[in-house]
Amino acid sequence: MQITFRDMITMLHGMGFGALFMLAFSGAVGVIYATAVVGPRWPSSRWDNKMFRFYLISMAALAWLTVLSGTYLVYPWYRAVPPAGTTDLSAYPQRLLLASPLTAEWHNFGMEWKEHIGWFAPIAMTMVAYVFIKYGPQLAFHRTMRNTVLGFIAAAFLATAVAGAFGALLNKYAPIRGGDAIVLLRGK
Amino acid sequence: MAAHIDQESVNTSPAAEDARSELLPNGAGAAAILAAGVGSLAIGVFAFAADVSPYLKNAFNFWSPSGPLSGVSFTAVLVWLLVWFWLSRRWAAREVNFARASAAAFAMLIAGLLLTFPPFMDLLQGK
């Protein structure tokens, strides 16, 4: 059982940082919404408040790690230009997709959307973490602020869902492979 | 200056009274939210600009392996942080019209999202 280096980094980008970030959304909504339901008595202790701050900061950090690894590690492999005369485009995913009208829109629509929309999430989640750290339980009194924060969380979720779904589908039709092979398990 | 409290969420418990007496002004939150809206719009505007203009596409090519995306994202993040810093300095200790800041932030967020949507980009370019 082996995996290439590029496969591993792509998995870390999508299934490590990205998927973990997506899984954390319900918790973020719960944390912010609880301030509305319970009011200033929530979080009930300083420890709980610290943990919720840590949770939202971790989400923002995961969002940044996802877009930075995507833009600066995975994307260059995706858009690599093959040398003239190359007929096997399997190591050049963008060119492989564009080579056929049946797959070109995966790039023209999917990747063009994914590469930009993903960047909304870290900006939104950094703001959300800041507002929660700054106001915490006081969000119970700032109803419009709390609702706006929830709106930005929803937008970040949408952005991440689009980027994640297209990332998975693009990698299905034009996988990013190459680099050193890493043997995880060797058969007998 | 006394901080504004949204009336619909007023809680009359003793804990709520304690919290309300130390209520922070909404300026810092409004600055963060409005700046996030500006950052979102910046992503859309720069992505669209790079799609429309070959000159700007080349100008945003800060790092060749990632192409224009490197410049679009870097510049948008820079704009977001600068606007946040500037608004924070102006609003941190103040009460501001939060409803207006929130509406502006959402409008910019939606505009930014639309400007990254390829069919909408094509529509604006008459393709």
C-alpha cells in the first residue's frame, strides 16, 4: 500500500484540513446560537469560555491552512504546464481536463469557482472568532451582531462546501499524483 | 457612551444585569464584520478583474506556480486587514449604527460571492 507525495499533500489539504473544518461548523453555530438561547449565563464557566474560544480559533486556523495549502502546494501541481510534445497528460490535471470537451467544464466552471470561493471561509471565520473572543456572552445583548456572525458562518459553510465538493470531483476526474512514492504497508 | 442593547434579546436575570452593566460598545464588532464584507467583495472584484483584463491577470501573477490566484488572494487579504485596522481605530470605543454596517457587510459578501461565480462573470462580460 503506497501513496505518492502529491497524493498525500492533496489528501491533507482536502480530507485533513478541509474536511475537519467542515465538520466543525455545527459546533460553531451551536456556540454562537447558545449565547442567544441561554444568554449571558453561558458559557457557564471561564474554562468553557476558553474552550469555545479555542474551538473557534482552531476553526479559523484550519480554514487558513486549507486555503494556503490549496493555493500554494496543490494548485501549482494542478496547473503545471507539460513540456511540448507530451501526450500523456495524467501528470498535468488542468491540461488533461481541458483536452476534452466532456471534461473541460470541470476546470472552466469547477476549478475557476473553487479557487476563489474557498478564500471567503478564512476571512469569515477569523472575523467570527474575533467577535466571539471580544464579546463572548455579551452577544446575547447584541442580537444583530450575533445574527450577522451566524450569516457569515453560513456563507463560510457554503464556500467550503462548494470548494470541497469540486475539489473531490476534480480529483476524481484528474487526480493530482506524482512525486516520491511513500510505502505505508508492504504486502507479504 | 452607553452601549446599545437589542431590545428583543433583553434578559432580566441578575446575571444578565451584571453583564449588561459592563456591555462593550458595538464598534469593534461592526469594524470586524464590515471589514470581512470588504475582504469578501475584494476577492470577487479582483477575481473578476483578473478574468476580464489580461493586463491585470498578469499583474496579479505574484507567484508563477499559482498564477493570478496568488495575487488575487494576497491583495484581497491585504485590503481586508488594512480596512479592519483602519475601522478598528475609528470605531473600537464607539457605538455605531450596527444595522447599517451589517447590511453593507452582507451586500458586499453577496456581491463578492456572485463575482466569483463563473456564469455570473461571463454574464457581466457578455459572453
